[in-house]
Amino acid sequence: MLRALALNCTLKPSPADSSCELLAQQVLDALAEHGVSGEQVRVVDFDVKPGVETDMGDGDQWPIIRQRILASDILVFATPTWMGNMSSIAQRVLERLDAELSETDDEGRPILAGKTAVTVVLGNEDGAHAITASLYQGLGDVGFTIPSQGGVYWNGEAMQTTDYKDLPETPEKVASTTATLARNAAHVATLLQERPYPAPPAE
């Protein structure tokens, strides 16, 4: 069975309500319809040190999250929008993932090359397209494969206070995009299991 991990990069520690948590869970629920089991982690609840190593020491809890990423086939990367950009937590996660560029499997492939990633972006301001593009580049750079239509977002009306979690129902466009994302992500993850990327030639 395929496994998914949703990293919720909200700035709000648990148990505060989080729009990111809601939409990330909706993605996990949609993935479950394709036989993918999943769990969600709120990164701000962990002491993730700044840095670009797999373990920064001194109580760094990134290794706990890293092990869950390595045990998963699909990463659901969820972030709110602040001042038109991804959250500082999301940026830190990308910086910590940079360490994986030097990690390889037994055949010399990047350790994340067999994994799929999708994105979730929320906010009451513009920025979703730019954030999604940045996430695609960063996640692809460290080895993840991004499926076709692998991002879902919701932007509320600018300078208003209604959050995604406050909506009476899920907007039809968000629901249909989430369904497409899940279908394509499960498809790509299955293909990568069946036919991994080729290993680099022996030196």
C-alpha cells in the first residue's frame, strides 16, 4: 500500500484550528480513495532548527519528521500565504530538505527520487501561483516527482477575514482539483514503485 505524509506548515501550533490542516486532510482523504494511507504532521509543533543538514543536533527534531518523509511515497506539502509568500515554516522545511541532495540509495539514486510530491496553498491574499511554482522547483530539485496538476489552492477575498476553514462547504473547483491531484499523485507514485528511475552508470 502506498503511504502519504502531509506536512502542515501553518504558523499556528496545535490545537489551534488550521485551514491548511483542513485542506491537507481533504487531500489525504482523496488519496485514500486510491488506496493510499496517510498521516498529517504540523511542523510548528516540532523544534526544527535552522540549517541545511539532516540533523542539526542540540534537540533538533527534524530527524523525526525526516524519517516519516523517507517512509512515505507521497508528500503533501501544505502552506499558508503570508505577505504573498509561503510561511517561514515552509521555507525552513525546504531548507532542511536541501540536505537530501547529497543522500543516495544503494544504487546511487537521490534518496527522494522515488517519491511524489503535491502542494496545498491557502490564504486571504494573492500569491498561490508564485508559491506553488517555488514549491515545485524546490521539491523537484531535491528529487521529488510532481504529477500533472499536482497542486491545489484557495485564495479568499483580499483584506477580508474569512478563512478556508470558515467556509460552509468546500468550493466545487477546490474539490474537483483535489480529486484530480489525488488521482494523478497515486498514479505517479504507483509507476515509480513499479519502474524506479534508472541508477546512474557505475564510475
